Amino acid sequence: MGLSGGEDEEEERLSRMVHDFIESETAPSSSSSLASLSRHHQDDTILSLERIVGCSTKAEKEACESVMRYLRQSGNEGRNGLKRGLMLWLRMEGHDASLCRSAWVSSLDCPGGFYEYIDIMVSSDAAAGESSSERLIIDTDFRSQFEIARPTAAYTRLTNSLPPVFVGAEKKLSKVISLTCSAAKESLTESGLHIPPWRKASYMKSKWLSPCQRVTTMTFPVFSRDIERPPPKTSVCAAPPNLMPKKRQLGFFKVAGLPKQFSTLRCPQVA
């Protein structure tokens, strides 16, 4: 019995040794395991961002189509002129669009600043059946707002998933900002850089989600080249009078009215 018990213990010990050996051969090292987990996390983050951005309502799609129509024909227009022209274009297409100028004061974790973008007020059906309004944010320079110094390859992949032109509701924008700023923090930390306050989520959200002034009227046209200019005014006036030159008087003779008896006179020839 004792021998049998010793053989069982030895067999169990050998089995455990073989198991540990197989585990050590097949399991990755700690560094490669962390790298694999990191890549998996990065892929999940990019997929989450793509799902958030790709999920659009009917109002968002219609507004986005109007925005892209304008941008295709706007040409090389300045940034400020582009925003104002786009706002007027959207209003001409029937959207309740405004040019928004946000401003916020400094706090402990968020420096003050100001920003300019466009919004559209659209009607949405509430759960109780009552109509309510929803605010769509439009930014024609959205992707560049998340640029950072020395980005990692993972962060570059993430920002490439951001749309250059953003059209979406406030909730969608808030999710995009939170996710992207979290990835920016990881990228800066990995690169050994300090996280600037203007790349934190609180500052980025202040750009689009803080109180703003809405402007709906402008005093200049959308496209100056598309406006038919009136023909130049031509002043209608009478023809100038046909003035005769004034006759010169030589002594007591009038050159134009010499008597006939002097008409046959000739000047003497000089010898």
C-alpha cells in the first residue's frame, strides 16, 4: 500500500512537471503578453470609435449631405469665410443653422479660450410623443483638433478613423472626445511627454459644449463670384458745345475779317 501511494505521488509530480513545461513553452513572455493585450485594447478602441462615428440619424445624414455639397464647390476659401458661407448655405437649404462662438473662463484643470463652429437645430420625437429640438454640431476642421506631438502608431490609426468634417449630436461628440482624449493621454505618456491642458477632455468639450453665442445673419454674400453684378452706371449728359477758338486781335485789324482791298497784298521778297 505504501509503495502504491508513493508511485501515485511520483506520477502526479511528473504530470505536474510536464504540464509546467508545456505551459512555459507555449505561453508568451510577460512583455509580449502585455504587448498583445495592448494591441487588443487599441483595436477595441478603434472599433468603438468607428461604431460611434458610423452610427448616424436621418437628420445627421441630411445635414452631412448639405455640408459636403457646399464644401465641394466652395473652392479655396478661407477658414472664417468657409464657416460663414456654410452657415448661410445651410440656411438657404432650409436648415436652422447658426454660427456659434463659444467662450469659457479658466479653471484649475481647464484654461480659458474661445472657439467658432456651426450648429443646426433639428426636431426630434421624444419618448412621450412630444416634439423636442436637438442640436447638431458641425465642424469643418475636426480631425486636426486632436493632433498631438510625437503620436504613437496606435494613436495615428485612431485619429485617422476620425472624420475630417464632423456632423453629429452633442452626445455623440462627447463620446468621441472622451475616447480620443483618453487615447491621446496614453500616447503622450508612452512617448514620455507631458499632457497639455488643451488636449484634455475638459478643454476639448468646452470648445463645442460650453455656452455660446449663436449668429444667424451676415452682411456679406456666400460667393462673391456667383453674384450678378449690376452693369456700370453710364452718366447721360449732353454733348459738349462746339466752341470756336477765340479770334486773336492784331492791332486794330481782325485776322478773320480783313477788308477785301488788303487781300491782294503780298509780302515783299527779301533780296
